[in-house]
Amino acid sequence: MWSAHKAAVYARQHAGEHSQKRCAEFVSKAIRAGDANLQNTHYAKDMKSNLILAGFHQIYGEPVEGDVAVIQPTAHHPYGHACIYGGNGIWYSDFVQRTMYPGKEYREVKPAYAIYRHD
């Protein structure tokens, strides 16, 4: 049974201080720690279909603990980005993020994104 809290705790415990360029891997491991059956995805930008197969659906509005953001690429980040919401305004990927957008270029460009939730 899915536990958003377990997924968020895993993400928090395994996030580093800086990007390791492995966001899809870290977010996928956090989702699995929450007991969702998620297939591997090579690139964060392509996680949508596997999230849906694992029981997630796209949501609109404010994120809650365990929600997953899939962010499309920028010029210097061709694989996109994925992160999981830990609550209290904090997002995690392979590192602790200041905002949902993981870095300066993302915050300036604001590429398209979608947020997914497992109920």
C-alpha cells in the first residue's frame, strides 16, 4: 500500500547537498520506498508514463507530501528533472532543493512541468 510519508522520508534521508545528475534514479528509489511499483526511466523528462502505470495521476494546485514533479528540459539540461515533495516547501531529488525548480537556469526559464500524486 502506497505511503507518501515513507517516500518523502526516504528522499529526505538520501538527498545530498548538491546535484549528482541522478534525479530520476533517486526519485524512483524514493517512490519504491513508499511501496509503489515504478519501472526505471532513463531520463526524468520521460517519467510520466511510468508514474501513471504505477498508480499516479496528474494534479493541479498545491503539492502535498509525496507528490512528484516532472520538469521538462532546458538548453543546458536536456534530460529534464524530477523531484518529490517532502512537505513544508521542500523538494528533494538527488539533493535538497530550494524550490521545485532545481537551479538558476530552471528558475529563469521556468520550463513546463507536471505534478503527479498517488492516492
